[in-house]
Amino acid sequence: MMEGRACAGESNAEIVSGAWNFDQINKAYARHLAVLEERPGSTLGNEKAARALLRWGAAEREAWLNAVRRDPLLPGTLLPLGYLGQRSWRRRIQVLAAAGKQLKDYDIS
């Protein structure tokens, strides 16, 4: 393990805010959270409903990747106040579990 310190006395928060744009990162996670809430909640009783869930799944994946690609995935001790990544991850787990149940209950016959 290696540990470093700023030679000019900058705080961790100053280094993080100078290196990454967490306003943009949070905007991407906010967009992802909004997409999660757009999941079609109805049972998949027909092909139209199944296609709607499939389209939502593609949009969710795109929004997630857009956020994660921007995120340096720093340790919790370095994350700025208001960081949305962890909240987005927890909500994603819940929503994808519900979507998985929808798919499991879908009768393709």
C-alpha cells in the first residue's frame, strides 16, 4: 500500500474537487435515478408490455453506464457531500430485482 500527501497542504476535498467534476457526476446519477423510476410497473401480460420493459432496460443501462464512466469510484472517505452514486447503486439493486420478478412472472406461451 502507498499513501501520499499533498505538498502544498491541500485537503483531500480540495484535491477531489479539483480533479473531478462531481456536479456533472451527480447530474448523471440523478438522471439514472429518474430512469429507474420510469420502470414500467405493470405485469407483462402481453408483448407490448414486455417490449416496454425491454426499452426501459436499455435506457437504464445507458444511464447507468453514463454515470459510472464519469465516476472515479473513490473510497467513501473521499466522496464529497451530496454524492449520488451510492444512492443510485442501492436503488438500482431494488428496481432491477423488481424488474427481474416481472420477467420471471412473464408467460411467453
